[in-house]
Amino acid sequence: MANKKDSNNKSITLKSGRKMNLKPLTLELRDDLLDNVEFVFGEDGSVIGVSAMQKTITKWLKGLLADNNSDSELLQWSMDERTEAFKSIQEHLFLGEENPST
């Protein structure tokens, strides 16, 4: 069931069965979240990671989860769930934007 999206594309189910309901994304929220991501690049220029990963994931989850985004709730999530959620949200929100026009 990993990364299952419902018909209105606002819900994602993780491998663990945890369901995430996403808020509608505004342009301002999207820009704020993206501006806080610091990518780490390899010698060949490819992205190899993200700096301050846990801080970034928490900001994204608190900003985009429609419910159950309190500290006490998020502290119950495993590291695998947090990472999968972050990756799933990126895929969900930015699908088809790999090659933006210039």
C-alpha cells in the first residue's frame, strides 16, 4: 500500500499503514517549504542529500499535514515513516516538475 493516493490526490498511505491527509498547497507555502531545503551536491553536480534533514522533514510535515501534525503525534512516527512521508509528499506535490521551463 506504499504511497497510495486517493482519487482527489490529498491523501497518502505509507507502507506502515499510516494515512496522511494533506492541506491544499498555496504558492506561498510551497515557496516557503522549498526555500528551506538545502541540497547537498556531489562532485558531479548531482543531488546526494539534504542538509538538516530532520528539521526539513518536520517543517514539511507540520506545514502540509491537514491533521495530526502536533509534536506529540509526530514524535510517535518512526524515522522510516518520516523519511517515506517526506519523499511521498515531494512526489505528490511536484510530480511532472522535474524539467521546469526557463
